[in-house]
Amino acid sequence: MSKPDVIVTSPLLPSLMDAVERDFNALKLWLAPDRAAFLREHAATARGIVTTSFMGVDAALMAALPKLEIITNFGVGYDAIDIAAAKAQGVVVTNTPDVLCEGVADCAMALLLAVSHRICEADRYVRAGRWTKGTFPLGVSPAGKLCGIVGMGGIGRAVAKRAEAFGMRIAYHGPRQKDDLAYPFYADLEALARDADYLVLALPGGDETRHTVDARILKALGPTGFVINIARGSVMDEAALVAALQTGELGGAGLDVFEDEPKVPEALFSMDNVVLLPHIGSATHETRKAMGDLTFANLKAWFAGEPVLTRVV
């Protein structure tokens, strides 16, 4: 029996790519010199797509593949996939939740601690030979402070567990209160921002959450508050963030994601109260392997006629 044709939109983790090539006819879209001709050639046979949260799949690509049955997404976020188009075409979409919660939560706490204790600034201070000329300024202790978490899914819960270990108090905001959580729930995000010392963003991306954190929320967080974003760049009004930091209306920020990655506002580069990361929340060997394994398990299950493990639609 011939292997099913599966389109791969962009380079994958090597172990995942090896597995896809072993069990499927992997058609590498990113290598096609003529995308339109490539899609015409494989329109009658391509039954699956393997993509990533960064690349996604738009409606036009789905429409070009009338035999498409499944899109497997390497990543928990699927805002780059046109879910409405997938539903209309009867295409199953899967992602990789849960397996990256611990790694992303680690990154959130690393950012929180780094901006609080001025870790990156202190590193630059030592490297520049300035320690011999004076004492480094004091930082802020997170202990006893209120960590407001926006989005209490798997990642938000993992952040809460870590923040508690550092002696922080926890409260959260989301679409609805979670019955199994004892933490205070704020239906009003602005109210949470007013009370919080740190606002950790762990909500999904997409049109529904675009600019959830805007100038009003940042002003409520205030000149001693910190915002930590390990969600999606789209959930933050980046222009408002830059303005709040420039005027001192916000105390600082730890950012792993940006609105127009990999482009980052240059105004942030010179700010010592901001820590910038190149979207590495899940970037550990262990987490990426688990994501790859789950991506492939979904693909394999579908073509074996079995239920997929982590279905979005």
C-alpha cells in the first residue's frame, strides 16, 4: 500500500520530520519553486498537512486541497490556522496542548524573576566592568506580591504553582471562573490589573483576544507593576506598552512574544526595565520532543482510523 500524501508547510523538528518521512509521503511545500504548481500537482492526493503555530494554514491553502482531511499543528496555539475554513471544509485540526505547559511556565517565571531582580541589567553591569565603580541598584522581591494571571488554562495553572512556590499571592482573570480553583477570580481585567503587582499573560491568541491588554490595563497596573507576556504578541497593544514604559506609567516588562515577530520595537532595546526573549517559551529539547511526538501521534492515529488525541475541531 502506498504511503498517504502529507504536505509539510515548513521545516520541522528533525525527529518529527524523520517520523513523517518514514510513514508518509512528505511533500515539502517550502521547497517548491512554484507554490501554485506544487498545489495543483498534489491537489488530488494530499490528505494531510503538518504545520507549526508560526506558519499556520490559511483558507486558500485548504481550498487548494479538496482531499484534505487533517491538519496537525506543532504547537498549542492555532490562531494562524483558519478554523472557520477548516470547519466549513470538514477538516480535522489538532494541536499539542499540555506537553508544553511546564516549559512555558518556567519561562514565565524566569522572565518575572529576571525583571524583578534586574538580572539581565546586572549581567551587563558586570560585563561592562562597572562593578568596580559602584554598587548595583536594588531590585524587587516577588514574595508577598500579587501575581495576576490572565488565562487560567494549563499554562496559567503551571505559572500559578511556580509563583506560589516563590511566596506570591495568586488571582486570575478569564472568560469564566474555574470551579476547581480557590484563587480569587476577577471578572474585570482592569480591576485585577489595579490590584496586581505582576500581570502574567497566558491567554490564547487570535482575533477574540487581540489587544486584551491595552493602554487602560497598563495604566491600571501602574508605575510599580510588571507585565509578563508568554502568550501571543497579539494579546498586547505593543504601541501602548512602549508608550507606558517610556513615560514611566508601567514599571517594567518581560516579553517572550511580539506583535510582528521577529521584528521587535527598537524603542525597547535601550530599556533596562525590559527583558526580551526570542519566543523561546517551549524551546527546550524535552518540550519540543514531546510536542513532536504528540503531533505525529495525531497524524498517525487519523490515518489508522483511530480517534486523534488532541482535537481542536
